[in-house]
Amino acid sequence: MATKSFQREFIFNKKTADALAEALENSRRVDIKLNRKAEYITDSKKIHAELDDVFKNIK
């Protein structure tokens, strides 16, 4: 597998900087709520079962 890093240079002028600052200031806050208690899982079978359960609900 090839590993390459990509780098991008962003150049801002006053107009784009002002637009970015305004977008950040006016963006909506997202509240994250946990539906169940978090637990530390070390058993790989249980990890796979939990992930299957999560991805089953996404579809």
C-alpha cells in the first residue's frame, strides 16, 4: 500500500477570512447525547457484535 502525504496551502484574503469567521460564529451548536452507558470492552467477539449492532442501525 502506498503512503503519500498531501499538503494544501490555503491563502485567505480579507473577504474570505471575514466569511470564514462569520460562518464559525454563526454555526449551530451540536449537542451529543449518549443513549447508553459507556463500557470498556476487550473481548474481540463482543467488539464485533457491538459494531455490527451499530452499523445495522445506520442503514
